[in-house]
Amino acid sequence: MDPMSPPTQPTLPPPVRRIAVEGEPTVATPPANGNGHVAAAGAALPKRMRRADTAPFERMRTEALSIAYGQKLAVNQVSLTVRQGEVLALIGPSGCGKTTLLRSLNRLVDLTPAATRGGRILLDGEDVDSFDVTQLRRRVGMLFQQPNPFPMSIFDNVAYGLRERGSKRPSKRELEPAVLQALHRAGLFEEVKDNLDHPALALSGGQQQRLCIARSLAIQPEVLLLDEPCSALDPISTQVIEETIVSLRTDIAIVIVTHNLQQAQRVADHVAFMYLGDLIEYGEAERVFGAPVAERTREYVSGGFG
């Protein structure tokens, strides 16, 4: 030290702050990692969205459903139930068969030339193969990852299915009540009520996705299939879509494929975990995430793989 330099002051530790609390402190739940996995199986779950009390009942059922693409088995002997009054989430790593299972419920898999299907899929107790495929897809609607509004007005997008359904083309005045009701149910009406004649493609991504929900709802489906509906949306739009999903479950059976486990925990009543085409675990969401039975499920929900 230079004898001519002024003496330095010793570094003091920061003062200790004490906060008085009335009871024992609680331990915060560790945050999820980037893939949306919870910190550990059995850890506290995120707050689930408030739901109205409903009495769920069966809408669809798969019985030993198997689907193959050529020689590759994508879904292996899967049996599960889809109920109105509940949201069923299909979870699992990429390539596990959950999207194939989802697309089979309204026979979209049939559009793939190499695909073969075994087992049965029932809608209201009837085999889906007994339905005209167009009628089936009206009863079992589907929403995809990317919003796909038609290049027409907001009103005409929602009215599209209604116009195509009948032999006589209904007037705009006749369609208006059903269109407005669908927009209300999709949580979009207040944002677009003064712009129904504007182009749908001018809407934001989140609004376009809710418009597609409204378009599906207008023809009054019994089941709604959602394939990663929030994957391209920002967090605020995602929250709105999730709230819409939960609000619709009373009237429609909903099946959602999601890679976001936090989202599945927020919206799902039942969860089906798939791995390499097999259904590993199926049950109530709180039980599957909080106390999974299968070791593979515990590894997945705790972020061990995926």
C-alpha cells in the first residue's frame, strides 16, 4: 500500500432486514423450465382455471385404437374416453402419436394414403365409420396450430359453415344471430363487433385463432379437437384462448394436444400421456401431474426427457 494514499474504509456487510410474519412462511414452487415441465413430480401444481360445476358424460371413445403409416405403428391399442364437461389433454414428446390420435377422431388420418386404422372410434355410441365423413367433421370440429381464416370478412368466416350446410343459401340477416352467438362464445365479439365486415386476415394472430374457434362453434359441434392451438401465440393471447377453452367445456367435449405441461395443468380435467405410440397413463390431471403411477410419466412431467 502507498503510505501517501488515504486509508481505505473497511467494507461492511449489508444490514440484516427482519420481516415480522404472523405465521410460518411457505415455500415457493420452483418455476418451470423452458419446456413447460414442472420442477418435480408431486410438486405443487399451478393454479387451475375456475370451472363451473358440470356432470360430465361420454361423447367419444376409442377401443384398442391402432394406427400405422405403412409399416410404422404410430398409435398402439389405445383405449380412452372423451367426455363433455371436461377437457382432455394429450401430452407426450414429439413423435409419440398424440397428434395422430387426435386427427383420427374425425378421420383426418384417412386422408393419408399409407395410413391404416384398427380398433374402433365411437361417437355417441356409434362407430365413426358409419357416418358420412362431412357430417362427422361437422360434429367433430378441429382447430390447428396456425390460424387459418379464409380471405373474406370476419362475418363471412363465421357464417361459412352455416351457408355450406344447407341447399338454400340463407341471407345475412338470417345468419346474424348464429354468427354473433359464436363470436360471443369464442370471446371475440367485443373486439370485432364494430368491424364485422372487415377482412379477417387483418386480425392479430390470437384474434384469428378465436375467429377459427367461432367458425367451428357456429355449426354447433359436439366435440372440438385442438392441435397445439397456442403454439404460435403470445402469452396474453394464450391466456385468452385458455379461458375460452375452459368456458366451452360445459357445452362441448374438448381434446387438446399440447407440449406445454403448464398449459395442460391449467386447462385439463383428464390427461393422457403417450410415449412411442403407447398410452402410458390416463387419469385426472391433478393425479397424473401430482402423483403419477408410471415411472415414465414421472420422468416426463419432471423434465427428465421430452
